[in-house]
Amino acid sequence: MPQQPSPDRRSLASLTLAAPQGRSISDDRNNVALNDLRGGSCFAGVSLDHFRGRSILLATAAQLPTVLAAIELDGVARRILLCTPDLAPHLSDVVAGAEVDVVVSDQPDPHLASLGRLLINVYSSVVSKGLPEIVRDVETEWVLFTSGTTGRPKMVAHSLTSLSGPLDDGVAVASGAVWSTFYDIRRYGGLQILLRALIGGGSMVLSNPLETVSDFLARLAAVGITHISGTPSHWRRALMSPLAGAITPAYVRLSGEVADQAILDRLHSRYPAASIAHAFASTEAGVGFDVRDGLAGFPASFLPHPNNNPAIEMRIEENTLRIRSSRTAKGYLGGELPASGGFIDTADIVMQHGDRYYFMGRKEGVINVGGQKVYPEEVEAVINRHPDVQIARVWPRKNPITGAVVAADLVLRLQPADSFEVIRADLLKTCRQTMAPYKVPATWRQVDKIEMTVSGKVQRA
């Protein structure tokens, strides 16, 4: 017998049914009106009952087909796995571990066909209309992927309730909001924005990793984007574009990395009329809180209940942030979450200075300099404050005496190469005045760009 949905649960399809006229989901090639999904399908000639109670892997090249398929399959499929293209090397393990019955794709792919599962095509448009209403009586399990320290993906299981629960956070959303994100919506941060758009009755504009930042910003300007999110690295890259001023968002959100004071100040300067928030969330812990006072870190008063929300509990243990709430994942497929007493260990290091906590970096990202701990993000926050630095990356360089020393790569803001030595000298002075000697970078390089991971974070490996 199918598991019955919980009483407070809403399917994605029910959200589209409530969408006002004119709302849509679009990418750089297609635009789908949400109203067309009422009685319509993006599966040509395939009844949704064919998916009932099955484990479905959504492995599309583009994001839009995944969104359309997920809307149709929620409440029908037993399990939906949101697969990003970078997971291709791991798909055989995923198919076995998640007991996948059906693979859904938007293009012919011999690799997907070789997985030995039924392969069904999905389109970036509504290809069948006038279909009868389908019964949605299954509590669909949503599976997202996150990488552990080994680089192998972990499969994190959520319900739609745990995914959508964090969205009632008091963010004022005007009627007709147009949402977007630099994230891929198949990752936790991007999925949150998609759900915000659907729950709020807004439109959603999807990104494309193959398009330039300027082209994406131009597309957002053309549709009148109002609400947009990304990592601090996404935003640093966006602010380098001459089209950064083409958009006039009402709401700007940062998550996924430490939001230092430099990037918050630059966003406030570029978008003075926007409400700017930085949020803490992880695939396992869910959304913990957001900060809207324009300052890095978060107030100590957020403990134990951030924003006075009794549904979320936080504590600091061994300098790492721990979170307990109904918003956390159900667990890993094949394993439990790293929790103690219901508190998820986020592995994010925080330190208190005065009446505020500041994020220092990830526990596994520490640089060991002769037995002294250096968190790259802490050093980057100091460097990024310099007006001529667009973005910095701090990394460990091997050293025969201390094991490692701190090194820094810099992308400068429209500065000629001959000014690098002046800027480096200025940065050295600032670092020596504000940090312990072992934290000060021993080597400095000017680079044209700093690579980002597929999830929009600084590439540190």
C-alpha cells in the first residue's frame, strides 16, 4: 500500500494549481506557463501511473526538464533523485544504492542507457494537454546529493515538508515576484529558491552554467528580476560584470559560503534599495537561519533559537555549529546523519567576538601551520576588505619546516599588473596588524580568475 501523505503536506503540483495567471518557469531557451501544467504533461505518451511507487532518477542535462518532471512526479513516485551532470561518474553506484527503477533524461545518452534501467524521455515544454487529474497519494522521498570528504556523493533524503518548512521566514514577497538563483536547482540552495517561487505564486528564472555571467544578468534584467540568490563567490563574479547594474532586485540572498563584510558592503552599495540577507543552510541540516542586519556573522542572541523561532534549536559544541529542527533531512540513504541528541553537526567552525558569532570556515578545511590552525575563510575575509581586491583564495603551500604555510591568490578589480606590488604591500601591512603571524600569507599571486566548484564555491582542492 502507498504511504499516505502527511496532513500538512502539499505536492508541487498543488502549488502550480494555485499559481496566478502569467507565472512561469523559464531558462535561456524555453518558457513554460505554470497554468499549462494543469492537465498537461512533459512526458509524451507516458502515463504518470507508469511511475507510481517507483524510484526515479532525474538525470537531465538542462534544469527545466527536471523541474517539470519533479512537479509531475511528486506524490506519484516513491522516490525522486535530483541528479546534477557532474555526478555522471557515480551513477552506477547511485542506481544500485537508491534502488532506481526508472531513469528520466532530456536527451539520448548511451551512458544512461547502459545503466540497465528503463529510460524515459522528458521535454522542456508541455507536450500533452487535456489529461485527466491524477491521484497523488504517495509520500514522495526527495533525494539530493552532497559530497563528503572523500568526494563520493552522499544521498540525503528529505520530504517535501522538510524542504518547504524553512520557507515561512517572514520574507516579504510582493505579488508577481520573479525569482532566480545562480545555483542549480538540483542542489539544496537552488531547490529552496524554486520552492519559494512556487509557494509564493511567483515566476522562476533558471540559470545555465554554459552561459556567461553577463548574458545571465542581461536575461534577468529583461524579465525584471525581483528576488535572487547565490553564493558569495557567485556574487563576487557577478559584481565584476558591467551588467551588474542592469538588475534592480528587491531581495538579494547569499548562502553556501562565509559571507564576509566586504561582499555584504559591496552588495549594499550596488543595490541600495534591496533587502540583503545571508543565510546558513546545509543539505543535511536544512535552513537554520538568515541574517538581515547587513553584518557578517550572527548575533549571539540567536542561540538557542535563531530569530526567536522555537522550531529551531542551535548550540555551539567544540566550536562547531549544531542544529536541531524539523527541517533537517531524514538521513542518508544507507546511513544516519552525524547527529547527537537530534543535533546535526554542521562541521562549520564559529567563534564568538563580543555579542556576535563569526564563521571561520569548515572543520576539514583547516591549514596546519606548524601545529597552528588557520581557516582560509578567516584570512580571505581580511584580504577581501581591500578596495582593489575582487576575490581572494587562501590555500596551503607545502613547507619543509612547518608542514605548510599560507598562500593567497588575488583577482584585482580592474587594476593594472604593475600595481600588484603596491597592493600586496598594503595587504601585508593590514594582515600583520590584524592577524597572528602564522596566519599571514607567505606568498601572494595575482591571477586572472579563481575557479569555482559546480556548487558555486571557491575551488580549494
